[in-house]
Amino acid sequence: MSVLVYTENWDGKFKKLSFELVSYATGIAKMLNTTVTAVSIGRVDEGELSRLGNYGANKIINVNNEQLAVLDSQAYASVISEISGKENASVIVISNNNTGKAIAPRISVRLKAGVGSGVSRLPLNLNPFTVYKRVCSGSAFAHLVIKSDVKILTLAQNSYDLIETPVNATIENLNPVVDGSLLKTVVKNVQKQSGRILLTDADIVVSGGRGMKSPDNWPPLVELATLLGAATACSRPVSDEGWRPHEEHTGQTGKIIAPNLYIAVGISGATQHLAGISSSKYIVAINSDKDAPIFEAAQYGIVGDAMKVLPKLIEAVKEIKK
Amino acid sequence: MKILVCISNVPDTTTKIKFAEGNTSIDTAGIQWVINPWDELSLTRALELKDDVTSGIKSVTVIHVGTAASEPTIRKALAIGADDAIRVNAISSDAWFVAAQIAEVVKKEQFELIMCGIESSDYNGSIVGGMISEFLGIPSVSAVSDIKIENGQPVLIREIDGGKEVVNVPVPFVAIVQKGIAKEPRIAAMRGIMMARSKPVKLIEPVAVDPMTQVVEFEKPAPRAACKFVDADNPAQLLDLLQNEAKVI
């Protein structure tokens, strides 16, 4: 028996998300009194792979196969399912990010394994195997029993703390034969912005709503974000109006995020918006309407016009950063 | 080319969620049911594709796994513009059950493009679309924010961390769509509402499948502490709280 964790890499590097996954898998392995095997797909050097051991991965299976250079959910699912069988995994941990959402359900069908998606805590119970997950877009949580022998859990990003439990990980290189008929996805073109903090990765997010009044008013919000090392986000009306790119839309149908600090500027806090940010650890609201629902979700608030508050806040941040 | 759009029937987001039967189920009394927001956008894009005569899309069918109680949601999809509907007559116990039912229907009726919303706003599972494709052994592309048909071939935009990719994949396949797939959901016009009454809804009995998961208890999120207000002229106090109380900056 083992716990298997799929650790995605980004241009050969792991990030906080990868270590959260391994920490979580290690937590489950302790409950089950078993070991953790991590699976990495792609070109990742040995030094980087061994970092997974810091969080408790006992064994690392390094799959470096040119056929898997492009994410093809069918091919990835087949490779991970095969490894899961060999490792006799009883629990498979995957991120609840875009890649995880693409491959977890396919592995589920291959292995006849039930899925608990978007989990944020260790299982509540092992028998019956019960996980805790967000439902109703954050307005409720559910205790979900998974009845199958093998269980797949997808972990919500930024919801589980990194826990260092260093072990000497063994690295095993694997070059599986991938059934060519499964490789159907052809990527024609990639557009990527570099150097910006990804909204889903960010510890701090500064977000603007309709209260910003005009797309021309964004520079101070961006300046505040830069000073705090934060990512920028926006509410749905703002992205619908084209004031900001839709990638920044945070809310029920946009990005669901869980930063340590979410600063909502000129956002009233509609249910749909709260659905995307309610897992933030701290919420700061700046709004001219003292009755705005965002203040019910926030721990800290300033009642005032965004355009007047932001410059003062920027000055104050500059002061403490001196 | 025929499109199948999978739709889920969910409580409207602004509905206050209450639980029933000792917190083991969602209290359906007073709930306003709607088409899952992502599925509504997916249906809108399917209809936009069909409107373009050069796309070669012949029809747009919606499929739903649910009881007769979901009929209004199906009629709404037809009023928005779907040509016909299929309802698998069963309680949608879990993602595995629903995906297995839809895959069974697709095996018998040919669809080239199967569209699913990336998530449903009730169980937030993000799993049905991927499961359908694996049950059928066909490709799937997730996090799709645009679909075009060029020279009879689908061209997709897939969202990746910090960017996007242009992706080609042969039909039949499952497109798991997200924000961006359509700008705004299409709204049913009066003519559409009238026409929907006479559009066919095919009723199919479920195949025997055991669900894999079951919700045994619901709970509300822990209430947040009351908001601490800071004077608008004294943002330094806010930073002090963030540094020394919350310890997040």
C-alpha cells in the first residue's frame, strides 16, 4: 500500500503547490501508516526532484518521456494509473488546478476510484473514508464518503500548510511506453506572460471592482500590488466591461483563490464574488458604502472612496518598507 | 457535426442554502433552480457555432441526468435555442453515476463534440466531463475558453498557468469549458419559449451503476469575526494590524 502524489512542474521547477501536495500526501500516509510515492512527468533535474523528500516523499518516480511534453489528459492518465497499480496506491493526491481537473477524472475511470475534489483538510475518517470539501461555491462544506478501494483526492491550492518532514527520497527513472493512439492533443501555439505573479499562486492579492469607476484609475491599485508583491485581480463587472483582462476575474465563474491576504478595493461583495474569495485567510475591504456585503466577509475595513484611500495606503506601505 | 451539451440543474447562486434531514441533504424548499452557469455559457457557445453556417454544425442537443423535477431547466435550455433534449430519468447521485449515464447515451447516439462546464456550482466537482471522455475512450481538453470550427476541424484555446495554448484535437472529443467560452449567457426570447414547448425531450431510463461517493453531512462555514474598521485617514493602522495581528504582510 502507498499514497501516490502527482507533482506537476513548471519548466522543470516545482513550486509551493507541489510541496503542499506532498505535505498533504505525507499527512494521509501517516494516518494510513504507509509511505509516499511522488510522480513527476517531464524534464526535472535530480536536485529539484530531491526537494520533494523535504516534505516526506519516500520515493520519486521520474518520468521523462518526450511523448509527454504536451499535456494530453488521456496519455497522462494512462501513465499515472499504471504507476498507481505498480505502487499499489490506495490514495492518489492531485492538485485541483487545471491540470488536476483534466487528469483526475480520467484516472478515476481507469482505476474505478472515487474522487473527492477540492479537499482542504486531511480525511475526517478512514473507515468509511470521509473527506471534507467545499460545496455550493463556498457557502457550505460537505463530508463526502468515498466508497471505492482506491481514492483520488484533488487538493485545493493554498489550503494546506507546508510541513517539512525530511526523508531520504530514492529517485527511480521510468520511461514508460505510451500508447500512441492516446496522444491526440496537438498544441499549435503557446502564449505565455512571464515575470508576473500568478493570481492562483499569490500570497497577497489586490483586487478592484466597479468602485474603481474607470479603467484609467487602476495605476494606484497596481502600484499597491507591486509594493506588496501581490497579484492583481478584479470583479466580474470589471472584466465584463473589458477594464481588466478576464484572467483577473475572481469569483464563482472566474478564478477561485485562497491567498493569505485579499484586498478588495471598490468591490461590493456579491455572493458570486465571495464564492471566489471566501477561502482567503484575511480579507481587507475598502469601500465607500459602509453597508456593502463585502464588510461582512472582511476582517478589516476602511469606509472611504478608493481613489482617496489608495494613495494614502501606498504612502503608508512605502513608509513601512523603508 | 452534432454537438451534445451536458447541463446540470443547480440552486441559483443567490439562494440561501439550508440543510434538511439532520444536515444530510440540501433543503430544496424555496430554491430557485437554474442551469449551471458554466453549462449555460457552454450552451451559448454551441448555439453561436451552429448559427455560423460555415461551421457545419447540424444540431445542438442538451442532455441532463435528473428527475422530472428538472423539466423546467431542460425547457429553458430548449427556449434558449437547443434543438432537442435527452433526460436520463434518475436521481443524479454522484459524478461517477452521471458521467456513466451520459457516456452510455453517447455510445448509442453519435455526437462529434460533447461540451461540459468545468464545474457545477452545487458540488464543485470538476469531474464529470473528464469521466465521460474516459468512459468513452475519447480525448478531452479541459479549461477551454474558446472553440472555433475551422475547415470542419475544432480549434480550441486552452487556459494554462499565465497564458493560453491553441489546441487541435480530432473528433469525437469532450470539451470542458470555462469562463471566456461565451461572453454572456444567451437569454431565451419569447419566440424561443413558445417553440420550446413543442421541441422533443427524449426520456431514457438509466443503466445500473453504483455511485462511488456519497455526502453524509453538510455544514456551514465557520462564521467570520466582525470586521474591524480603520479610519480612512489612518491607513498606517491597517498596516499595523496586517503586520502584527494577522501577520500576513
